[in-house]
Amino acid sequence: MTLLIGAAIPFLVGLLVYISRRFRAGFRLLILTPVFTALGMAWASAPDLPRVLGFHDFYNQLHTDPRINIFFWHYTIDRIETESPVYAMGFMLLFVAFILAAWRELRLAEGEA
């Protein structure tokens, strides 16, 4: 869930820009939105890196520290999170939205040429 929130925040900003430009996405928006979405996911999952790297004591300290909420509410979400296929569906929706926006821009660009 933390990853999905980390991805959703920059995605929603990109979506607002896309809507404000009357559903047109320039090259920068098509590149920067997925990049910032990936960076948001990386930021959201940063407190889990010590566990992946084998630093279990440090991970346990972070896991019990409410200050890690700066990583897109990681501490709070860890307290209430459950496993659910809804998260995977959320990622798929983000991915499909990126592909559809790029495909639409390509079709519009080919029609103008």
C-alpha cells in the first residue's frame, strides 16, 4: 500500500497537469510523470531497505519510529496494512493510464503529420 501511495501522489499531479492542458501531454510530461512516480515509490519504500540489505536491527528501530511517516505515512500504513490484490490492480491502472496517454498522443501526432 505504501508503494501505491508513493506512486499515486506524483501520478495525480501529472494527471492534473494533463487535464489542465485539455488532455494533451507533451514529451516532458510523458517522461517526467513516470520518473517522478518511480521516485515516489522509492521514497515510500526507503524505510524497508535496511531489511532487504540485512540490517535487521536498524530496520526494527525504524519500524517502531513514528518519524518515518515522512516516507508517505509509512509508519501508519505498516500498522493497518493487509495483503490485498487491490494494490496490484491499482498499479495496473496506473500503468494502463500511462500507456493510454502515450498512445493517444502518438495517434494525435501522427494525425497532425
